[in-house]
Amino acid sequence: GRLSEREREVLQLMALGATNREIAQRMHLAPDTIKQYTSNVYRKLNAGNRAAAVHRAQQMGLIA
């Protein structure tokens, strides 16, 4: 599935090394909301963890 704009934002911050808590603070959202976004990203990119999601996104040209 395609990533939503919010999922892309979360993914970009993940790629910069931000934790879920840091992402939540930057996006003014609850940490549980970010956890849901990261789960969606993992599922949509068929990745089991942050590093795999970022690597896959880079391969797909979704992030630099």
C-alpha cells in the first residue's frame, strides 16, 4: 500500500534517528499515535523493524 503523508513524515524522522517519543513531540501527537504510524509503515513496506523500513524506503526512493 501507499504511505500516507503522515506516514512519510514519520518515516523521514525515523530515518533521522528520532525515537517515537521525539517524533510525537515534533509532530504534536501522542506517542501511541506514532506507534500506530510506525506499525503501518512496517506493514506497508514489509519491514520488521526501523532499520529495515528505512532501508526499504531508500531503495524505493521514498526518502533520501
